[in-house]
Amino acid sequence: MHEQKIQVLQGTVSKLLRRGATTNLTKVLGKIHPADIAHLFRYYDLPAQKILLELTPELDRAADVLAELEPDSWPLLAELLDKDYLISIVHEMAGDDSAVFIRSLPEALAEDILAELHDEQSDDVEHLLGYDEETAGSIMSTDTFSLDQNITVTQAIEALQDAENYEMVFYVYVTDEHNHLVGVLSLRQLLTVPPGTKLRQIMSSNVMRVRTDMDQEEVADLVAKYNLLAIPVVDDQGKLLGLITVDDVIDVMRDEATQDILRMAGTSEDEMLLGYKSLKIARLRLPWLLTTLFGGVVTGTLMWYFKATLEQAIMLISFIPVITGMGGNVGSQTSTILVRGFATGRVDFSMLQKIFLKEIRVGLIMGMICGLVVSIVAALWHQNVYFGGVVGVAMVTAITLAACLGVLVTAFFKRVGIDPAIASSPIVQTVNDITGILIYFSTATLFLPYLA
């Protein structure tokens, strides 16, 4: 239903753009949710996106639209916008959103915007920009609602009623006189205790919190694990500095998943920024493709080394793609599962032995089933039982070894600090091709007298 709605909106907006009906287009955009306007942007080129943003009524709505766009599109769109208009939009954005946005811009433009922001907002943004990218500090909102532990429930409720300037109040965080985070309350608790009760008497002192230098992916894992709507950010002394809300966490999880998928494909988000610049895109993809090419050369060399075996049993050629392909697929499956396990925190190095033994068992089961099937096919096809046995044994060994390599290679790259999402898949594929050929032809050479 949502896709149908977007298609109808796209048709309407496209028609109005072609006609240059700016008044009608402004009215239409005023009735569409900012997230849906941002979704529409993907169907239009940059000049059309600029028009749509400028025609979006009310600066706060335009700011919401800009915040909903993919971050990789921000620098290109920002360069087209009038600087004063861009500054006015940034002024309407939440502090954490404006910090992330400004961080994505060219340095000169970012400095110009910071110089023109109001003093208080500029200080907040510069403070957030001081934290390393992709850390809790860089994505937190400094607009945090907290109450002193010594006030009463009545005073707390009155303060909440005056808290309309805060973005969201999911929980009531309790601090001491030095702003150290000492407890947390739910809104429900405030309504179910006597009015004169002090907050320190009813607060929970066991507060889930993160430090400013924690990686944003670890923050997202914590929020997902404990089903939190928000998580407070503190400094080394435990002072409350900010808040990370669930909507920011969803963005982090989506971005991290996108990065992992692109890396496993041998590319990165930079490719999206390059548009149709073929040479630069090719340069991004080449490094790991060259690794695969090297593996192919090694595989060819091995086949040449076993040319005597091939000459005497030419039937071996027919199952080379099956052996290498099955091993590569199994290795990639194992590697992908382990990469995802590391990324979500469900797998750590203490579990590797169990995972490795499990993959050996899984590899044996899959190898025996596939090996039995392919050995029957090979024996019937070439009318040679021994050949069926060679193919079957090679298949069992190759698949089991591929499952083990998927674990070992991924764990190795994780241990040495290389992102396994980037390196594991091509390396596993390449190593499995080499080992698959080696196993296949070595087994065939042992049984050569029965194959010729």
C-alpha cells in the first residue's frame, strides 16, 4: 500500500514539475510527510531535488526532509542550495542531526555554516563535531531532560509539564548536584507514588548507559538487546552529556548493514557518491577482484600441473565447475553468517571453537548428501563407478574444508583488525577454488589406473 501511495505521489509531483506549477506543488508538498518527500527525492536528479526542497513550505519541514535524506546525498545537494537558505534550514535541525549533516559537507562550507549559526546552537554543534565520527558522542542529542534526585514527585511532574522544548522524554533521568547520572525513572512511576516522595527514593540506580567514545554499532546492539527507547551518554566521570534515541539507533543499524553488504560485494558507499564515474568506480572494485584473478591463475596453474591426469581421464573436466562452485558457495555462506554474528555481537572469539566444530559437522552432512548425489550422477554419466567415487570423495572433502575455511578466514581477519565483511568473501572463494581443484585432482591421480 505504501509503495502505491509513493507511486501516486511521484506521478503527481512529476506532472507539476513538468508544468512548472510551483504554487500547486507547494500545496502538495505541504500535505506530504517529510519522510515521504525524502523518499520521493530518489526518483529525481539533483536540480529537481533542489526545487522540491525549496518549495517545501516552512523551514522546519524542509529541515525534516533534509534530515531524512541519505547522508551520501547531502554534499551534492548542499552545493546547489543558496548558502543563506541552507544556513536557515540547518538552524531548524536538531543539534545531533545538524552535526551529522555539517560533518558530511566540504570543510569550507561547513565552517561558513558554523560561523553563521546562533551562538548556542553553534557551540552545541561544535561540541558534537569534537567527537570521533561513528561514536556515541557524535550521534547523541545534547537536548536532554533530567531532574535532581532531591526534588519531589510533585516538582518532577511540574517540570515535565514545562518540558515541551525537549525533543523527546522517554525516561526521566535523575542526577546529583554535580550532574552525575545516578538513576532513572519511568513516567508511570511518577504517577503511582505519593506526591511528596523524593526521586532518590523511587529511582532505579541501575541505569544502562554508554560513554561518548563507544562505537555507534555497539550502542545500537545495546539498545536492540535491552529493548530501550533511549540510552543516556556520559563522560569518564559519569556526568550526563546527552541522549541517543531509538530513531538514531535505527539509522545506525541501517547504515552499518548497508556498509557490510557493500563491503561484501567488494565496494563501498563511495561508489554511490561517484554516480556514473566509471573509472573511479572501477578503481573501488578492483582490489579484491584482482585477488580473485590471482586465485584463478593459481587454479589454472594447478590444472596444468595435473595435465597428465587430465590427458588420461578427460572426463574429469565435466565436474570441475561443480567441485569449485559448491565449495565456494558453502564457504561464502559460512563466512557471511559469521560476519553477521560478529557485527550483531552474537558471536565472539570465546565461541569460535564451538562454531568451528559445528561447521565441521554441518559441512560433513552437506558434503555427504551432495557427494552421494554427484557420485551417482558421475558414475551413470561416464559408466565408471570409480569415477563416481572420486567425484563423491572430492565433493565431501571440498565442502567440509570450505565450511571450516569460512570460519577460520573470517576469524583471522577479525583478529588482525581487517573488516571481515570486506575481505572474507573474495578470499574464501579464492582459497576454496584452489583447495577444491587440489583435492579433486589429487584424489583422481590416486585412482587414475581405474579411470583411464
